[in-house]
Amino acid sequence: MEEKKHAQAKMLSGLIFSVFFLLFHSPISSATSPPSPPIVCIVGGGISGSSVAHFLRRDSPHTALTLRIFERSGVVGGRMATVVLAGETFEAGASILHPKNFHAVNFTKMLNLSVKKPPSSESSLSLGIWDGEKFVFKTLDSNSKSSIVQRIVAITNSVLLFVRYGFSLVKMDSFVQTTVDNFLKYYASFESRPVFETVDEMLKWAGLYNLTARTLQDELVDAGLSPLLIEELVTVITRINYGQSVSISGLAGAVSLAGSGGGLWSVERGNWQIVAGLINHSDVVLHRHEEIESISYHGEYYELNSTKGNSYKCEVAVIATPLDELNIHFNPPISIPKRKLQHTHATFVRGLLNPAYFGLVAVSEIPELVGTLEDPNLPFSSISVLRKHDEKDMSYKIFSRKPMADVLLDRIFSLRKETIRINWGAYPHYSAPEVFAPFVLDGRHLYYVNAFENAASTMETSAVAAENIARLILSRYSDLMLSSPSNLKSPSSDEEDLHSDL
């Protein structure tokens, strides 16, 4: 009996020792082995994808975070690209940046890129508004290299604009400035700027949502602009910048008008260098010539399959390219509002315009920027002079909604030495009231940067949306955080100083 009790006691003590071993040793082992940071896969090697990578690398406490970018073409940049015409490099896609595009300014400074500002003579470039039969308005041209003469011409042109449109120009500037001031809220510190789960929430916080619910024309009429200014100058600007009329939604229209102001700039040798620099700076694994054809969720990870037959596992997946004309299969399926892209055909011509096409006698009478009114019979939105090689040899850029056929070009030009055509699925076809796709496509960790494009589509708005997506990922994916969302780092003091410098 005593032996039996002794055996039971021995067994009990062994069991207690095992329990204590499990209680005290297992947690210590797991505590010293924190989970490895997840892999983030980004589909799209343009400004959206590269910006997401940059902000994740900047703000994540995990230095070992793995970032992959998949780009279906052989080059990065997306809708930021260049062409070479007559031996010179020109922007073919997203061309200009606003002085208050602070992310782009910060990127350019961080990457040590050179800023290209418009020459002083550009302020005196002549403008003509073409209705298909005649120029309804023209400013003066100046071929003089004298800065004084150019300044006089610029002032004279301002007077001509004021005589035609009056104080409506001041009201238009006020409308644009109010929109820009609201947009600047997106550069506030993280302490005062929340992370946004939806586009609607993001726009309402900045006071911009109502602009997406009405057309630009309605907004401008309420702002007191004259019908003549809306029909002519505003229409010219929206046709050049978005290939659309004043019936676009108000926020996109305001952004378009802001892009016609002063102080605009670009990057020497091409804006695409911002994208390439961000990718290199963010320690990204770049997969070029690799198109993703399917994304499947498997409980703890996403599986991305490419047209090359490769498969990749990622805990977080980010779509950083418009889904509208892609054929990615999602499992389980996702649901986003149907959206049509507005195609802009950019045609670059080295040659000489035909003055007879415009009812003129000499090439010198044709304005350096020809904008057009809203008329379905007009074959182009704008024609601008890129470079004057000599009086009979120039480089031009044409924007149009449809391809420019050779027969049409031969009517517009008396001489063509070189022609380059690019078809851009450039931006959404805006229609108020706008309906937005979700930032989080599946309620888990599948994100969509380009949902914000239905508000406005620019390089800077893409970067702003990308920063919010990066913060959203860091706030929602626990393994990326050391403790709580308060670990998110605000932009560096250098970046904040640059804001104040501007």
C-alpha cells in the first residue's frame, strides 16, 4: 500500500514538474522569438506603388520588412514617361508639378534630383482659343530674348485676359486657392491627421468631399464666374489637363485649374526619376516584365500568380495601378464601382504647322499654345510648341481624345519629319457625383491606392493616397507594429522644414 502511495506521489510530482516546465519555459521561448515581419507585395511600379514602398519603409519600425513591386512593363514610372523627339527629351505623360506638391518636393530633395523650372520666356507664351473655324481669343506673342520685352508682353497679356473675363479671374483664383488650402491639410502631422479607412472619410475630413458631388460648372457658377470664362478659358484648361469638359466633378476641375497656375516645375530628364529613386531608396525587390494575373487569399497569406508562371506569397497585397483596364482575377471576388478611364492620345510631331488650316497666312501668326472649346467635331484638345529649332522646324505636342490619323496630321501640318504616338489610359472619366472604391478591397489586407483617383488624378494626389495606405497597413497589421498605432513616425524635420521654406 505504501509502495503504491509512493508511486502515485512520484507520478504526481513528475506531472507538477511538467506543468511548471510548460508554464515557465514555453512563454519565455516564444517571447524571445518575435514573429518575422510580413512580406508586402505591391502591384504597379508607378508613383502610387513607389510611394507606398517609400512610406512603409520610412514609417515601419521593422527594418527587415520585405517589399516587392511587380511591374508588367520593362520600365518603372507608370504614367510618368518621356519621349525623345529631334534628339531632345520631353515629358510624354504626367508633366508638371505644383509648388505646393510637398511630397514631390520632398522626394526630389531626398533623391538629389535637379528641378527644371519653366524658362522666363514661358510666361509670355501666346495663347489662342480655337473654335474650329477661328480664334475667339488670342494673346500677344514675343520672339524677343529681352527679359524686359517678355515682361511687358506678359503684363499686356494679363490686361487682355482681364479685359475679356474681368473680375471672374479673381473669383476663379479664390475658388482654386480655397481648394488648395483644404488639400494642404493632408500634410499635417500624424498627431493631428487620422488614418482614413475610406476615400469618403478622407475627403470629408479635409472639406473636399462636396466638390466631388457636383460638376465643376455648377461650382464655378455658384462662385460667381462669368459664363464666358467657363465656356472659354476654364474649358481649355480642363480639356488640356484631363481631356474633359467642365462637366467633370468639381474637385478634379479645381485640381486642373491649379495645374495652370504659376511656379510649376518638373524634374530634369524626366519625372519618372522620382519613381525610380523611391524604389531604389526603399530597398525594394523589383520584378519587371512580370504581370500579376491572379490574387487569392488563403487564410494567412495572399498568393499572387504572374503571367510568367511564378507564384508569390505575401501577408499584405497592395494594388497600386488602376484596375479599370486590367484583368486580375481575385479569389474571393472583390466588388468595386464600374469606372471608365479617359484616354488621352499624345502625339509628338517634329515639323511645321500649316497656317492655312487655322485660316492664317504665316506660321508666326499661330499661337504657341492652341486650346479648343468643347465641340465634338474638333479633332484635338490642344497643340503646343515644345521647341523652336528654327523658323521652319519645330517640335509640337498634341493632346486629343481620339488617335490622330496621318491624313488629319497632314492637313494640320505642312511638314512632318517625325511623329510619335502614345495612347494613355490617363485618368478616370469624371462624373459627379463620384462613387469611390474602398481602400481595403476585402476587409483584410488587400489594399487599393487608386481608389482615390476618382477624386482627382495627379502625381501628388497619388502620393497623398499612398501615404494614407501605408499608415492604414501599419495600423491594421499587428505584426508590423511594436505596440500601437502611436508608433507611427511623423515626417522628418527636414521634410517639415522644406514645407516652411516653400
